[in-house]
Amino acid sequence: MFKFFTQRKWFSWSIGGTILILLATWYQVQLDVRINEWFGEFYDTLQKALTEPNSVSEKEFISYLFTFAKIAAVYILVVIFSDYFTSHWTFRWRTAMADFYHDKWNQASSIEGASQRVQEDTLKFARIMEGLGAELLRSLMTLIAFTPILWGLSKSITVLPWIGEVDHALVWVAILSALGGTILLASVGIKLPGIEYDIQKEEAAYRKELVLGEDFKESAKPEKITDLYGGVRKIHYKMYFHYLYFNAVKWSYLQGMVIVPYLALAPTIVTGAITLGFVQQIIRAFGRVETSLQYLVRSWPIIVELISVWKRLREFEAKLEKNASLETVR
């Protein structure tokens, strides 16, 4: 699965492409930091304009909007280019995997489901890694950029409801709430990877019988098809049940987290110690740090599918190695 990073022929894409993706992602995060600063300045100006008539000129107000438009335009261009390049990069990764399996096809052709592993699972692996890997990289970069910002902004937030004085309170709130949510969701969803893997096995057996029935009349008899489909139905119903309580916990947690930063800011807000612009700036910084720390929470269903694909490809490669060693013995 990882020949893309070990074979010299792919180094220009695997190493060079990775560096380019890192730089593009870091630049996106820096633009996001600049937008966060803009929010603080803009909302302070908005508050001043609303509370003190004619204290802000129309030209000055509109200039803030044009500043945002320029930053946003650059951000959009970088995102479009980054997504386009990342798609090509992950397809090269898939190609490296496919080339390896093509070279081993003499050992692979006798393995049940080999064609599905080479075509479908390499496609799934590439697509999942494109989305999941890019989001992981973005989360790490965002965490590196915004944690110091939140740390600096939260100097003014020294009191938490029911707890009392805490230095840099919002940083600790973000870390502890995200860590708690990750542990909670990982515990609740611990059975999902195994269920996803079993689904693929049941679906593969069902599909194989249908394919055989296209060429051999003795295959795909109604009784056998019904029995195989019964297995498919059973495992899918099992998955629906486990996702029922997983999603209940997940969405309850994510919706509950919407009010957490405001709750943490409550003692400071009611005393009027901070401005509207500062509130907006710190809420955005808190959201960026919190969302980055919640990467596993938000990505768990996709991670479940990735684990399932990885297990299937690992089994396939193990069988390839076994068949190759048997040919060597002969």
C-alpha cells in the first residue's frame, strides 16, 4: 500500500508533492489567521459605528469589506489549486498500488476477490486518503497556528463559571472538551470498524455468487441467493443499530459544544471587560483549535471505512506473499 513512498520512480510525486501540499496548507492556515484578525478589527469598528453615530466614515467601513474580499479571493484560489493538486497526488498513489498488484497478477489471479481488491479497494483507499489525509494535515497546521493565538487572547479570560480563576482558561477548555469528546466517541464507536469489515465480506460473497450465476446455471440458485442476501441484510441492520447510538452521542456532543465557549466567556462578557470584536476573534480562534482537536470525532465514520479497506488490502498482500513463496518453492 505504501510503495508510493518507497519506490524511486514515485519520489518526485510522493516527496515533492507532499512538500507542495504542506506549503499550500500552511498558507491557507496563515490566511485564516489573517481573517481571524480581520474579524476582531471589523466587529470593533462595527460596535463603534453603532454606539457612536458618525464616528466611522462610510469609506472606512467599506474598506474593511474590500480587505476581507481580497483575503478571501486569495484563499479561494489557494484552496482550489490545493484540492486539484491533491487529487492528482492521491491518484498517483493509487497508480503505484495498482502497478504493484499488476506485476503480481500471476499470484493474485487465484485469490478470491482479487479483482475487487485491485480495482475497487485501491480506488476507495485513494479517495479516503485524499479527504482524510488532507483534513488531518489541515487540522495539525491549524492547531499549530491558532493555539498560540488562543493562548494570547485568553490572557484576559481568567475566570470560568463554577470553577473560578484559571490562567489561559479557554485553551484548557478547548483541550479538555475535545479530548473528552474524542475518548467518548472512540469508546462508543469501537465496534464499527469490525462491522464495516464484516459488511464487505458478506457483500463480496453475495456478489460473487451473482457473478458466477451469469456464466454457470448451477450457480446463483434462488435458495442460495436468498441465504446470502439474508447475511447481507443481517449485518447491515446490525450496523444501523450501532450507528443509531453512535450518532446520538456524536451529535449531542457537537451541538453541546456550540455553547461551551460562550459559557466559558460568560463571567467576562457580563462585566463588559471585552469588546464585541474581541469576542468574535476569540470565539473563532477557540473554534479553530477545538475543531482541530476534534479531528477524530468528526472523521470517525470515514476512519472506520479506511480501517476496513486497509484490513482487506493487508490480507490481500499477505496472500500475494504466500503465493509468491509457494511458487519459489516449486
